[in-house]
Amino acid sequence: MKILRWLLGSVAALVLGVLFLDTFGGYLMDGPLGPIPGGAFESGLATDAQPDWSTVEKVIELEIRPSKPWSLSVWAAVVDGELYVPSAKGATRRWPGVALEDPRVRVRTQGYIYERTIVRMTDPQLGTRVKEVLAARYDLDRSDSSSSDGLWLFHIAPRS
């Protein structure tokens, strides 16, 4: 009985810890901690206006909502030298709507922060190319069309 209580207490503490970090992590952390959202990026602002995205990591960090910064880890794809990020089930996820309300975002990759603008993609031909790059990069099943249902794609464009 003691072991069962200890196990239940440990699981409850773990769940509460994750909920705490998910809720308040943005105030405590410089960027996300894996899948747990974080806050504002602190240092490393890049000066290049048009970075070379060809060496971008598979998972990058995206900071949205400048008025109350919220950062998260996202996948990335590069097509024709431009950076794109996906959001599975974009209509039901919280971050895409928040990002589109104020499209000023910051991207952190390889220790550098780039100030950009997020734009939802609507071009079906470019969308197909980005999906192909994502499928190849993340070893996704290209024949499974259900995996792209509800997928929103975003261009991480230069700020004007």
C-alpha cells in the first residue's frame, strides 16, 4: 500500500510540475524546454538581414506574441533558400492564431535570433513542395494523405 501511495504521489507531482512549467514556463525560461513552451529569447540577436537557412536545424525555436513573448519548438523546412514551418491541425492549435494576430516573430537557430514575420502560405504548388521537403526531412510517409489534413504552412519572411 505504501508503494502504491508513493507511485500515485510521484505521478501527481510529475503532472503538476509539467502543468506548472506549461503555464508559467514562459516567465521562467529563455525559450522552450523541448515540448514545453518558454518565454522571450534573451540574447544572440543576429545582424544578417538574409541568413543562410540551408544549415537550419530540424527543430528550431519560434518566439511569437512580442507583447507577452511565448516561444515553442517547431519543425522547419527550407525551399529555395526560404524558411517554412508547419503546424499540424493548424485551425485547432493555439499558437498559429496567436502568431497571425501579430505576425512579428523571432526565430532562434544555432544560437542566433532572427527577427522575422510569419505569413500563412496559400499557394498550393509551393505548399506541395514544402510538404515534400518536410516528408523527406522527417522521414514521413508521403503516401499518407491524412497526415497533411489540417496542416497549416507558414513562411518565415523578412520583416519589412
